[in-house]
Amino acid sequence: MTAPSLPPGHRVLVSELGESPTDAIDHHLTLIPMPAPDPATLGPKDVLIAVKSASVGWVDLLMTSGQYQHLAKTPYTPGLEYAGVVAWQGPEVAHVAVGEPVYVDGFLAGPRSLGAYQAYGGFATYAVAPAEAVRRLPPQLSFDQACNLLGNYETAIHCLLTCGKLQAGETVLINGASGSTGLAAVHVAKLVGATVLATGRSDDKLAVVQAQGADHVLNCRTEDGSPGVRRFREDVKALTGGRGVDVVYDGVGGDISVESLRCLRFGGRFLIVGWAATPDVARGKGQRGAPNVNVLPTNIIMMKGLTVQGCPTVISTLNDPSLRPPRLERLLAWVDSGALRPHVSHVFPLTEFQEAMRAKWRGDVIGGCVVRP
Ligand SMILES: NC(=O)c1ccc[n+]([C@@H]2O[C@H](COP(=O)([O-])OP(=O)(O)OC[C@H]3O[C@@H](n4cnc5c(N)ncnc54)[C@H](OP(=O)(O)O)[C@@H]3O)[C@@H](O)[C@H]2O)c1
């Protein structure tokens, strides 16, 4: 198709990895001019997207310091997941057309992907993705919601349903429930008919989590504001008729993991989703190793007959690609029926990408945070 004449724009560049995400945000990320990619240089199956919204995710932050499992080669543009409008498509792309709203699959394009499209993140006016990564925007979703869909909800489905085998009528304790994957887990657990107990550190955020579907919320801050979490096992026992929960979904790690083991019933399942409270498990600047790794008490696990399961969505899917099609089918059916809508609490213009990333790092966000070029 004829090359359009597109105005220049901007993109964020990570010039080198930081010691920590905050170091990277303060010193190694800049907004630079970006000419529109020239379609003459693109392939027949490429799609050029004018980005409207890009998710600011926890993984986007960790990648800037190389403390995430997948190392991006610098310089790169962050923004694993984004949504926008097709500005040009290669002659072999038939499923979308110029002007159509789309969202991009962060497994197959962008800085988290493994192939040639890593250079194009969503923190930019334009991005290029292969046809297979580009999906039509469902009419039920806005650009902001669509770029907060796949990573968060596929994680929730993989962890809770594929790994955790959560059933209707069971009770699940969700740590970090105000977070992107945590709130997705609240939605997914309610959709399969489970009772949800949600933890968090802020009454205001927990009120939103409850409005989003959690049956019970528990503030886990210590009474005197000191580090760590308060003892909340009695609250959980009281809410579960003295029995304890069937499943824990733990995206927080550290002290809350140990308290949550105490909240499980005998024979319960503990799902390790992440460690938002201890992001410096690995060394900064992309040095590998895990000097600050979280540890769990084997005595509690043993005596309560618990199953502890690590639930890495991307790695499990790379090991067994057959996991993904049924997961996507289930997720998209919920979207189509109107049963599921990602919640996005914070929206920033791309020019304020640093403030957006700081808001996400501080934990101001409930559900999703986006930047709009
Ligand atoms: N297993 C997987 O496949 C997979 C996929 C994606 C992400 N993850 C991991 O899952 C974890 C959560 O990701 P996310 O995207 O949901 O992150 P997020 O949006 O930042 O949410 C994390 C939540 O944890 C809570 N939290 C409790 N203590 C905290 C502390 N000391 N510092 C910061 N947050 C704290 C916060 O809620 P309150 O402020 O309400 O307490 C926050 O909303 C991360 O470790 C991420 O790497 C795993």
C-alpha cells in the first residue's frame, strides 16, 4: 500500500540500564524526537501503528534496571503493551486496515518479545509490530483498557486457574489486589465464582478493590506504621468459618507471604505470582543472580500439607505453547460478553512518562496506568 506521509513524533529511550528503576527513571530515560518509520523499510507482514495509549507496567519498570528475567538490549523504547490506530500495513496483512483501532500482543512484539520487534515499545508516537501481534480492538474496550488486558489477565488466568485450579465456591486470598495483576485476579476469581479476600496497604485503594468485586478487604499495614505486615490470620479465619482460605495468590512477597501461609486451610494452595514488595531480589544494571531472594518457611508448608507453586506465565507458555489458545479464548469471551473490563486509574501524556512511572513505582495506581503519546 502507498506510503502515507506521517508527521514526526517522539519516543522514550532507555539509554542504559539503571541500578534500580528509580535510578533509570531519573538518569537514563529521555524523550527524544522520532521520525515516522518509513514504510519502504518495513516488511510485507508489518503493521505501523500510531500509538494512542501504552500501559505503564511493573515489568516495564523492572526492565529499565535489568532486574526482570528478560533483559532488553539498550537503547530501547519501553512499553510492553500498547494500543492505537493502524497507520500503514504491509501488502500481506489482511485482518486489519488503515484507520482501524488495534492493540498489540506484548508476547509477540515490543521490548518483552524475543524477535526483531523488540526495538519498538509503546512509549512512542509510532510502533511497528508483526501482523500476528496485532489484534482488532474489541468495541467494548478503550485504548487505555486494551493495553492493560493481555499481560494482566493472562497472568491472573494462568496463576489462578491453570496453576491454582481455583473452583467455584472456593475462597482465595489475593495479595497486592490493587495492582495490575492483582485486580485482574480479583475480576477472574469472581468470574469463576470464588469468594475473594483482598489485602492492601491503603483503605482508599481497598475501597476501590471492593467496588471492583472483592468480597472482603483487609488492610495489612502494621498498627504503628513500621515495616512489615500486621497479623491478619485471625481476620481470615473469622471470614472463613475458622477454616482458612483454599488458595493464596501472592504477587507481593516478603513478610506478607509468611502471614498468608498461616491463612491457608490444611492442604491449601499457595501461588507465587511475584514479589512487588522486594523488587531488588536481583542485582541492578542487568547483573544476574538473586542475592536478596525471598525465602518461605518449610515447617509451615510441611505441617499444613500445603502445595506451593511458582506461576511464571510467560516462561510456562514458552515451555508449553498449547497453554495460550484456550486462555485467550476464555479471556476474550469474557471481554465480548461485557463481563470483564480492565480498570485504569491513572492517565498521563507521554511527555510526563517519568511522573507516570514514579506513580506506578510508588503504588499510587489501582489496576492500570497509561501514557498517551
Ligand atoms: N507470575 C507472572 O506471570 C507475573 C506476570 C506479571 C507480573 N508478575 C509479578 O507480579 C508482581 C505484581 O505485579 P503487578 O503488575 O500487579 O504490580 P503492581 O501493579 O505494582 O501491584 C503490586 C501491588 O503490591 C502491593 N504492595 C504491597 N507491598 C508493596 C510494597 N512494599 N511495594 C510495592 N507494592 C506493594 C501494592 O498494593 P497496595 O499499595 O494496595 O498494598 C501494589 O498495588 C510483580 O512482582 C510482577 O513482577 C508476575
